[in-house]
Amino acid sequence: MRKIAILFLIIMLSISCNKLDKKIDYANILENCFLTAEIEILNEACASFESQLSENYPNEPMGIKYKQFLNDIGSINAPIALLKNTPKTIVTKLKNSSAFDKIWIQYSETYYEDDSYEIQVETNLKNTENETEYTPKDFYITNPKGIYLDCLISNQKNKYINEYLTFLKEIGDISPTILAQGLANTMEDDDYNDKTVRLVIAINLFYELELNMAS
């Protein structure tokens, strides 16, 4: 009887450890387009984001935490504590990763391809005594022509995320508030358990907001 009890305890501890050691693999959907090291840093970023979600929304299942985050961003009720508490190391890792340029691009690089951005800056500087007052502020957007969007669109099946990604590809610069509202208003609770849904919310909304707050 004692041996059975010990065996049962070992089994339960093993199951518990496996649950704790379960790694996030949301970015694995990009394996045909991204390097292994790039996928690892994106998965690490998602894991860090989920840790922050758990601190900010402690009483709900993980899928609903994602939903609450979208609702907060969409209602302009930005979870400042969550954004402020992001480990700088993970943002730095993202910036230094080769994955960064596959996902993001500065607004001016895409929408001022004819050098009109530089011309606009020079014109503004000539027309004001304050050299920075009317200088257009640059910011990061998900690259509408980048491999990241193409890869996700080709490899995932969630219709809401597919519409969202296609919209990003066609329109490009869209307010995070509008994007969050659109997703929150269309997806069902079960959709938030989809790995691609979680990847897109973490990378394209949360970390994009982080990058632009820091820039």
C-alpha cells in the first residue's frame, strides 16, 4: 500500500512539473519563414507578456486575460501598469533580433518612399523658429510588405485574425485602439485560446505599443 502511495505521489509530481515546464510555442507557426533563434525570442516575448497579463488580470483564465487586454486598449483604458512593467531586457532582445526587421518598419520608410518625408521635415524647419515643433514624429508599424504578415496569412486558419492581418497589409497605419476594438468585437471567447491569436495580440498590439512608447 505504501509503495502504491509513493508511486501515485511521483506520478502527480511528474504531471505537475510537466505543466510548469510547458513552453509557449505560439511563434512556431512562423517556422517556414523565420529562423529558429527568431522564433525563440518571439516565444519568449509571448511568455513575458502572459506573465504580465497574469499580474494585471489575476482572476481569469489566460484566454480571457487576452480579451480583457483588448477591451482595455480598445476603450482607451490602456493598462499603464502592464505597459510600464515590461522587462526592458525582452524589448531590447526584440530590437536586437533579426526578427525585428521582418515584423516592423518605421512609418516614414513605407509611406514616404519618394523622400517626401525628408522634404516635409526641411520645409517645416524653415518655417518655424522651433526646430522640432513641426517635425513629423516617426513611429513603428507592422510592415505591410514584410515577410511576417505574409507568413501568418498563409499559415493560420482563424478567420478573424486573417481579416485583421489582411487589413493591416492593405491599410498599414491603423490606430491600435481601432484594431483592438475590431478584434474584441468579433472574436468569441474560445478564439483567445488560439495560438496565432495570442501571438498577434502580443506582438502586433502589446509590443508595438511598447516600441512606440519608448521611441
